[in-house]
Amino acid sequence: NLMELTSLYLYDNNLSGHIPNEMGNLHAMLDLELSTNQLTGPIPSSLGNLTYLTSLFLRDNHLFGSIPRSLGDLVNLEVLQLDTNHLSGFLPENLCQNGLLQNLTVSDNNLTGSIPISLRNCTSLVRARFEENQLTGNISETFGVYPNLTFIDMSFNKFYGEISTNWGSCMRLRDLRIAGNNITGSLPPEIGNATQLGAIDLSFNSLVGELPKEFGKLTSLVNLNLSRNQLSDRISPAIVLLPGLQKLDLSRNRLSMSIPQTIGFSSKLIHLDLSNNQLSQDIPGQLGMLTHLSELDLSHNLLSGEIPTQFNKLESLVKLNLSHNNLSGLIYETFKDMRGLMEVDVSHNKFEGPIPNTTAFQNATKEAFEGNNGLCGNVGGLKPCNQAVVDRENSSTGGRVILIAFSLLGVVLFIFFGIFFIFLRKKFHPKADLSSKTTKVFSLSKYGGMILYEDIIESTGAFDEIFCIGRGGYGSVFKAKLRSGDIVAVKKLYQTADSGQTNQKEFLNEIKALTEIRHRNIVKLEGFCSHPQHSFLVYEYFDRGSLSTILSNEEEAMELDWNKRVNIVKGVAHALSYMHHDCISPIVHRDISSNNILLDSEYVAHVSDFGTAKLLKLDTSNWSAVVGTYGYVAP
């Protein structure tokens, strides 16, 4: 007698035939699992008699017909999995009437009609899968707020309407998938409040408007697919700053303007597709920072200029499509060492010169090169190269480098000692014609050597007073908005009255100190320039300015509560501890004052101004003159 049977596990066998109506007589049944068999026929309505049933698994069979309405009367049901069958008709009206249903999976069937009203208030839901059916209804009214929901997929149905702001209140939601429906309207910024989201797929809809900057709060996001919509305006820099993002697909929209330079900070990106938009201007060199990138598609846009040399750092790149743009220049030097690249399409651009001797280029079809009249090489569809051209491309490209990359310590030291020797020469040969023999030395790390000296001069009006935001003992600080749109702080060193030259010792001190340290509470040196007219240092910019400025403003000082002040003190202490104990050569700042503590938007402290800093030699005596700001100097 099986009347007392509570669990029946017959899943993952080769059972065939119909489910017997007599199953409905097992009134003590709690868990019935018949998934992954060859069962056929309808679901017996007698299963509605199993009033104690908590779990019903009938997935991955060949069941057909409608879902019995009686299943909606199973008030203790927590799990209902009916997916991957041939079921049709409507969902039962009373599902989750007692608020216990946690897992509802009905995907991959032929279900029609709308989502039952009872599910709108089913706050117990944890996982819900409706994809690959023909379900309909206004999606903005169908679903409520689900505090326990972690996964929902409604893709490839016939839902319509706009995306509800309710999804931003589902604080445990990790996956939101509504691809392939008739969804209209804009993306609600409130979704940015669901900070546990790891995947969003809203592709194949009719969404309009811009990408909300609030999506930048989704720091857990790994996969974002908004392709095949009608999204417009620019790509929000906040979105491509997401630290864990691995797949970003914004293809086939109407996005315009430039690719944000912040894309370089999405260091975990593996797949990036921005194709079939209206993106313009140059490809940012920061893309070269994406060392894990495997697939990159920028095709069918309005991009111009040359391919950044930083592309040769994309060691993981396997598939690249740059076709149908206005790109130009030589490609040999950039791609010659990219041995991992397997597929490439550079067609319909203005490239010229020989193609590289790598697998991707040598095995590519002629369609991958067409539309570039200047390309040559020993592949079908291209004219042979002149041997002189090949020899020139294989030779050194010296003499063309204007800017110096700021990533390798050896290069930095080379620049450092170069400036040092120039300084010595000026000291011992004061009558030499400096203007004719001194060249500028310029380096920028964040921007990959792609910002010219003239850009700084232009953005500060040749260091016009109107752009000055502060003054120190060795120089004035200017706010500079670069052509890229980025804002930086530029400290121009004062020229001495006798020689017209800058304070080289302080200049070298600051470069030496800041190129050897990295800490969240120490200002980051973005670059520097040594020039006969203007020597300056380029830093990251902080909106709130110095602690001194805030404390001297009564209104701003009121906002600086004790918690913020304690955190500022802690930040400065962490910076000093790092400099004194964690650097190979300990660094003594020698001028810690409120003027030299900068605050970001979150009131995090950043120690600045290393002009008087001293690098100590271990195991020796260290003497120095008295320096610093009066009132702050150690007794």
C-alpha cells in the first residue's frame, strides 16, 4: 500500500507513456519528481488532489495539453517545474494563492494568455522562468515587488508596455531577462537601485532614450545586453566603469558621440560589441588596457583616425571587427605581434600599407580587406606590396614618437635622469642658449601618451589666471578640461627670478616620489612636462578641493561632520603609514597641512604636494633643512 508515500523520485530515466490518473490518490505525497523522461500525454488533473504536495517536477518530457487548473489549488506548493514540454493554454489562475511558491518554471512550451494576477503579489518567489512561450500582457502592470526574487526570465514572449520601476525594489535580484518582446519606453533609472544584479538582458525590444547613469551603481553587474533596441545619445561613462563587467553588448542601437575613455577601467571585459551604432571620433587608446578582451566588434559606426598603438596590448584578443568605419593609417605595426588573433575584418575603411604576417590576416577572406585601396599583401584580393614598403614597415619606426608612455619604471627613470642632467648643465653653464637646445619632455600615464602639450596649454588658456584654483609655495594649480572631456589639475611651477627657470629640485622631488607610490589616500600623478617655458605636473582632479578651503567656508565646514573628519584623519594616517613603512625607500612628506589634503566627492582624503618630500636612505643618518608650512612644521 503506497497511500502513505511522501516522496517519489523517478527522474532521469527512460519512462514513457502517460502519467497515471491514480497518482492523484497518493494523498500523503510531498515531493513528486518525474523529470527528464519520455512521458507523454496531458498532466492529470487528479494531481490537484495532492493537497500536501510541496514540490512537483515534470520538466523535460513530451507532455502536451493545458496545465490543469487544479494545480492552482495546491496551497502548499513551493516548487513547480513544467518546462521543456509541449504544454499550451493558460497558466492556472490561483498559483501562489497562499504565498508559498518559490520556484516557478514553465519555459520552453507553447503557453498563451497573461500572467495570473495571483503572481503579482507572490512575494515568496525566488526563481521564475517564463521564456520561450507566447505569453502576453502589459509588463508594466503584471509584475509587482518581489523581495526574495533572485532570477526571472520572460524572454521571447509577446509582452508589451514599459519596464516597471518595481524591478529596482527587488533588492536580491541577480538576473533580469526580458529579451525578445515588444517592450517600449525608456530604461528606468530605478533599476540602478537593485545593486545585486549580475546580468541584465533587455535585447531585441524597442527601448528608446539614453542609458541611465544610475546603471553605474550596479557594481555586481557581469553581463549587460541592451542590443537591438533604439537607444540613443552617448554611452554613459559610468556604465563602462563597472569593475566586474565581463560582457557588454550595446550593438544595433542609435548611440552616438565618442566611446568613453573610461572603457579602459572595465578591466575584466571579455566581450565588447558596440557595432551598428553612430559612434564617432577616434577609438580611445584606453581600449588597450582591456587585457582580457577576447572579442571586440566596433563595426558599422562612424569612427575615424588611426588604430591606437595600444591595441598591441590586447594579448587575449581572438576576434576583431573594425569594418565599415572611416579609420585610416597603417596597420602592420599594431597587429604584427598579435599571434592570438584568429579572426579579423577591417573592410571598408581607409587603411593602407602591408598587412601583418599573422594567422588572422593571412587566413582572412578577401571580403575582410575590401574597400581599403591602400592595403597590400600576399593574400587574395590584395595587390602585392612594393618591397621597399615592406622593408620600411619591418624596420624601426624611430623618429615618429612624440610622446613617452608612462607605464614602465625604466622609462620614467630615463626621463627623470634626463631632466636631472639638463638641470646640472644649466647650473654649470648658465650662459648656454637654453631655448635652442632644450626640448620638452612630456609623459602622461592614464591617457597612453595621446594628449599633447598643446592640449594642456589650450585648456588652461596658456595658464590664464581665470583657470587658477589655488597657489602653493612652488607653483599655481589650474583646472584643465581636456579635449577628451576629462578634467585634470595642473600644477605649473613658478619660475625663479634670476634664471627664468622653474624650481627643478621640487619638480624632480615630486616626480620621484609619486612615480614610486600607489595608494588610495595619495593623489595620483597622471603625468608631467618639462619645457623651457612651462614645467608642470598633471594630477587627478578633486571637486571638493583642499581641506583648508572647506574649513574656511562656514557653510561647507558645517557639512563636514565628525564622522567625516575622523575618516579624513584616518585617510591621512594611512597615507603617512604607507610612505613611512611600506615604501622601499621611506618617504617623508615634510609639509602635511590642510592645504595639501584634497577631498574627493565622498570626502576621502588624498595627500598632495610632494615638492618638499625627502626619500630616506635606510640604515644611515638623514639630515634636512627646516621646510614646510608655518603652524604645521614639527617642533
